[in-house]
Amino acid sequence: MIKSILFIIIFLLIFWGMQNIPIPMSSQGVSTLLVGIILLTAFLFADLLRKFHLPRLTGYMIMGILLGAGGLGFLTSEQIEDFHFLENLALSFIALTAGGELKFKVLKEKFKSVSYILAGQVIFIFIGVFISFILAARYFSSFSQFDGNIIIAFGLLFAGTALSTSPATTIGIITETGAKGKTTNIVLFITVLKAIVLIVLFPILITYANTIVLNKSGLDVALLVKFLLQFGSSIVTGIIFGSLIIWYLKKVKVEISIFLFAVALAISEISPLFGLDILLTSIITGIVVQNFSSQGNSLISGIEIFSLPIYVLFFCLAGASLQLELLSEALALTIFLVTIRFIFNFLGNYFGAVMAQEDKVIRNFSWLGYIGQAGIALGLGIIIKQALSESYGNLFLTILISTVVINEMLGPILLKWTFFKAKETE
Amino acid sequence: MTALLSIIFLFFLAYAGFSIYQKYKIKAFSLRLLVDNGSFHLLIGLLVGPNLLQLLSEDILEQLKFLVALVLGWAGFLIGLQLKLGELKRFQPGYFLFAFTNFILFAILFLCSMMFIIYIFKLDFSPVIYAPLILLATASSPIIIGVLKSAGDVKGQLMHLLQFSVAWENILCVASHGFLMIIINPYFGFDLSSTYVIIGSLGFSFLMAYLFYRVAENIKNEQQYFLLLVGFLLVLTGVTLNLNISLIFSSFVFGVILTNLPIETRKLYHSIADVEKPLYFLMVIFVGASIVEFYLPMLTITLVFILSRTIIKYAAGYGARFAIENPRSLPHKIGIEHLGMGGIALAMVLDYHLNFNNLSSQYLLIIVAISVPANALFYSAITRRNV
């Protein structure tokens, strides 16, 4: 333990020393060094936390917080912005894995449970959070002055974002713990399917909240068409990339890892250029390879070698991006939202599992696997912020980020515990 | 085109070439040499670079500098891994004598010939360019030896000696290149500061290798091993890039120390095997793309370079035979087998270009870029293999 701490200090001193030597530093040199420092310190710190039975992902995030602007200040907000391409790349890689793990054959076997629990969660969380927020909003200073329509609009959007679960956290913990089994499959399927449901549901929700509730105007058809086009083109692009991977895995079969890395890079770079959704495109790519060819295993094993550096970077940068100072701004509302999301998550999961006649573990504990929130929730938050007026947008994003901070810190720990409770970890 | 899209483009180009190569097993010796030493990737780099199609502009190349740095770091590391001191005992003293003599003889003869050519043609070459040029000319490609081996043309002890001599020559080249880059670095100059930087950079590589050893000693998982290796190489190249010293040298030292520590090198090789070849091709493409201007007179100079290199390679090989006990046991044209030019020369020239990025580095890039395919063809022609 002392050895790991000592190594972390040495690496941090190297970076500090390089920043303070009287030689002009190139931005490329600093970025290269910083990525190396992130990888090594986060890895060592996560290893340290394992002694306390905490998941590695939590370690990566805490190291990110320490390196970030709120901590040692090695990772400034400009640098985090510069590394945005790495986050997109990581997201694409993780979603590719998530899609690759989604086997239709297994899904068919678990269809009843997955569909009931998914429906239970969507209905309970959405309606539960929406109604609870409307009833309680006036007791919070940020909303006490707002009229009914604004509260309804905010309620809809908070309820929508409460549905999201982080596929990255789920995939990360599955990879870390080597979890296999019924609970693992159900949690993974529901997480990925929820991400797809959200991508479809959200444009409608934003359009409704913004145009009909807030602005009291007609339905913005152009906006809906834009979202539909984005959805369709992401699926088509995913199918194209999936076919390309299948062709490569069948015909070329050499250096698969590098090829998959290049595909993930291509998706993460091409998607913003053509307005595609990185997550959906990558998930569909993975689904196509896994379910429309016999190359699913090659895909997963090809991704494995790069997965660890990708997770470390993704979660460490996610940690560095967490704006902890926002927590204090709306602490009471944040705690309220996190708590009601917990409660309705449990209720939705419980009733869905009872309807599907699932066992005790699924009924009582698997809801803990859906707590983690990261990229999707924040991504949706940013879309919402852009769609709303500046004051509403900022207020929404501040509260959302605060809830994501808590959920993302608790998510990996609870998910790991769920798999442990289900006795599905290695 | 953004920098990242350019990387993707390069990756796919490298793959297209590699897949074609995999699909159609090439039998012609000269063509195999050209494919293996990356001549086609070099050509692709030249085509997409700022000189011709401009798909990779100078700005993008600048943005991709970190990737080039990582690729060079990787290349130096792989060369360093070859130098396992414990295993050197396996080789006869004659091997060392031959390799050293060959290296020294070639360097001296080539320096004389370059000075003579520059004097005759009255070329306006800075003396600073002599040393890197000699080292670039000295470096031999193991690819010719590899192709000869796989074709079964050379076997037994002679093949063993050739493999040793080429590997040793390249190790000496990289080490000399590293010291040279520090000495001629404009930041430090020819004074005591160079000594500090040499000691400092060696010390830093030692520190990194020791830390790697201590961190990796309890790691069994291949992914974690890969992460550590990438992380350490990034730190090393990041520091080196900021100090403007040779990237391949510092990672070479890192590799040498690591391979000589009680560490399971098989695990090391295994964790990097997947990325080795694509990174090599990427590096070759970068060399091609880094040629921003083509100077026609350089063709003549390069031709003279190739011819003099060939003659001196032959002469140095011929002379080095006498360093061993029984010179007649080696063929008189053994130096010709060292004619190939490939990865090491390309890595060194790119490293030089990355640090200096001036007219001299452009000259060197052009000379090496033309010499790599030309030498392969020239070798086939001289040895009359598939011509």
C-alpha cells in the first residue's frame, strides 16, 4: 500500500517537475505526459482501493477528482476539453463492447424478465420521479418562484434523465469482476436497452417540454424529424461498420485489436461530423457483429487488450469533469432527486421481477445495478440545456450534474455488490 | 480533415496494404523485400502528404506529433528489448569482433567518401548533417536477412552471424544517434549542459524501467501489463518530447534496462505483439508524409549516396572478415547482405526530423525515403535474386 502511494507521488512529482523546468513545453508533449500520468496514477490508485473491496472504476474516478481542477489542478478544464476526443473514443469502444455483449439468443431466453423489469423501471421511475418532483418542487428555493408549467417541464426532464443508467459503468464492472450469469445478463440487457429507449424517447420529451409546456407553442416537427433522422442514420452507420468488422474478421483475421480500435476511432470522429449518435452507432455495430455473424467472440476478445487503458482514461476524465462545487449549490434538491430515483428504481425493478416470477436476488438486489449514471445522463443534460433558454438550461444542468456526481460515485460500488450478492463474480 | 480522421485514414491505408499482402502470398524476392520494408507505405505517405494530394497537411502532421512520438518511443523500446546481456554469452567472440569492425570501418569509410563527394560537387552541406547521415547509412535492415532466412537461401552459422551483426549494428546506431541528438541539440550546445542532459535522460530512463519493474512485479493480467507499458512509454515520450531529445534513444535505454531486469520478457513481448506491425507501417507512412518539398538535385545526391553506401558496405564487410580467426570461412561479399535499409533508418530520420524540422532534416528524409526501396531493388539486382 505504501509502495503504491509512493509510486503515485513519484509520478505526480515528475509531472510537477516538468511543468516547472525552465524549458518551453510543447502542448503535444504535455498532453502525452499527462495521459501517461493519468493511466499510471489512476491504475495504481484503483489497485490501492481494491484492498478496501472498492471497484477499480471508483478508484479511477477519485484519481480523476484529485488530478482535476478541484484537486491538484494538473487536469485543467482546457485540458479536459482537449481530451474530449479520448472520451468519445472511449464511449465508442465501451458501447461497441456493450453491443457485442447483447446476444439475441440469450435475450430471447430472458425476454420475459428483461421486458417486465424494463417496463417496470421505465414506468415507475418516470412517473414516480415526475409526480414526486411536482409535489415537492415548491419546497426548494430554486423552484419556489416558478409557475406550474415550468415545474412540469422540469419534472418531465428530470424524470427522463433519471431513467438513464451508465452502460460504461456496467461494462466496466463486468469486465473488472469477470461477472457471468443470469443477473449479469439481465442488468446488462436492461442497461443497453434503456440507453436505446432513451435515445428514442428523449427527443420527444425535449420537444414536448420545450415547445408545448414552456413556450406554449405547437409541436416542433422539424426538431422531431431531425432527431428521427439522427436515429435512423446512426442505425444505418452502425450496420455499415458492423458489416465492415464482420468482413475483416472473416477475411483478414490479423491484428484484430488494432482494427477494432481504428473502427472505434472512426465512429467517434465521424459521428459528430454527420450528427450521428456515437453511443447508438457503436451499440448497433456491436449488435450486428454479435448477432449476424459467428464473429462475436472475436470481437469481444479483440477489444479486451485495449479495454483497460480505455476505462482508466474514460473514468478518470469523468472524475476530473465532476463539478463537485455544484453539489453545495443545490444539495437538498440533489439529495431529494437521488433518493426518489433510488426508491422508484427499487419499486420498478421489484414489481417487474415479481411479474416475471424472478428469484429473490433479482427482485431485491438487482435494482442496485442501475444506479450508475455518467455519459448518457450528462449528454442528455447538455442537449436539454441547449434546447432550453439559458437560465432554465443552466439550472437544469447544475442540478443534473450534482445528481450524476452522487449516482456515479455510488453506481460502481453498488453494481459490484449486486454481482457479488448474486455470486456471479470470478 | 481533422487530425484524428487522418489517423483513421492512415490506419485503414496501412491495413489495406497489409491485407493485400496477406491475401496474395508474394513469391518474387524483390517484391517481397519492397513490401516488407514498407516501401509501399512510404509511397502512400508521400502521396497523401503535403507534397502531393495534401490529405495530410503540415498542420495535421504537427497535431499528430504526439502519435509519431509514441510510435518512435515504441520502436526504440523494441530495439532495446533485443539487448539481453545475459544472452550475449551465447555468441562467439568472433561475432562481436566482426560486428564492431564492420560498424567502425563503415563509419570511417563513409565519412571519408561523403567529405570527398561534398568537396568534389561543392555542396553546401552543414557539417552537422555528416554525423546523422553516416549513422543512417550504417543502419542495416534485418528485413533482407529475414527474407533470406524464410526463403532458405542462407542457413546455419552464417545466418546466425548475419542476424547478430545486423542487430548489433542497429543497437550501436541507435545508441550513437541518441548521444548525437543530445550533442547537436540547439537547446543545449556543445558544453557541459549536454553532459547533464545525457546523464539526466539516461537516469530518467533507468528510473522509469526500475519503476516499471517494481510496479509490474505482481501483475499477472496481460491487459494490466499492456496498460503499464503504454503508460510508462507515454510518460517517457512526453518528457523526452518536452526536452527535445531523441525519442528512440530514451525508450531504447528503457527497453535495454527492462529486458535485463529479472522480468518475464515473454509477457512483455506478448502484450505488445499485436501493435508492433501496424505501428511500424504507421511510422513509415509518417516518413513519407513528412517530406514537404521535393528537391530535384537531391535525386543525384541520393544516387551517389546509394552507390557509395553499397561499395562501402561491401568494403567494410570484406575488411571486417579479417577481424575473426578464419576470414575465409565467411564469403567476401558478406557486407552486401547488410545493404538493406528499413525500420531503424526510418525511425532515426523521423526522430531527427521531429527534433529539428529544418532543411537538413528534409534532405535526410528524402535520401532515406528514396534509399529504402532503391536499396531493396539494388540488392536484388546485385545478388541476382528474381531479377
